[in-house]
Amino acid sequence: MMFKGYTMIYLICLIIVAADQLIKLVINNKFICGQSLPVIKNIFHLTYVKNTGAAFGIFQNQNMFFIISTLVIIVIMLIYINKINKKSIWFKLAAGLILGGAVANLIDRIRVGCVIDYLDFRIWPVFNLADSSIVIGAGIMILLFIMGEEIL
């Protein structure tokens, strides 16, 4: 059975996917690509960007590669999550964040051929909630590993 006591992971994943896709839908319907709306002038803007690459815009126009690699990562994560024994709530949070972010950006790549980004802090490339979820989840996993929790 897919949930096997790990409902929290899948619930977090679902929340991230739903929130990210809803925000992207609003951005796509209310903004023109490239348009920016200052929320806190010169600090934080909502900016509509279509990213056909990976982080920081590297590897542009490699959509099929990213679709296939993301699918492989998601399948590996689902198999791994299903095989692990009891893990901490922090592990479950991290796994849910990573899985949710990966699925949300995969939906974009399949649906529109790129990832829609919108969070613009002006000192960093524009990104989205899914990207943030992946980074935060990976950061938690790294901290768990450093602290000696068995994650593999």
C-alpha cells in the first residue's frame, strides 16, 4: 500500500503542488510574461518568468531531459519512501517538500513546456514555491544526515 503510515509525506506533497499550481495559475492569468509587480519596492516583487532550464536558468531548452529525469527521481523517491522504516517527523516533512516541489514543477514542464517562476527578491534569480520546497526539503535532509539520523 502506498501510504504505509506515511500519509504526512503525501499530504505535504499535495499541499505544495496545489498551492504552487494555484499561484502559477493566478500569475499566468493576471500577468504578462516579464511583468513585475512590486510588493516591497526594490526588495520583493512578483515577476512572471518562464524558465525553460534548471536552477539559475542553466541548461535552457532541455525540457524533455528535465521531464524524464524528474519522473525518474519521483519514482525513486516513491519506492524509497515505501521501503523505509519509521522515520522522524522532520524526515517526513523534508520528503514531502521535495516530492511536492518536484511534482509541481513537473506539471509545468508537461503542461506549458517550462517552469513558471514568480518570486523575485531582486538579489537572486526569480523562483517559485516548488523550488523553495525542494531546497528547504533538501536542507532538512542534509541537517538530519549531519545530525546522524539514518536517512538512507
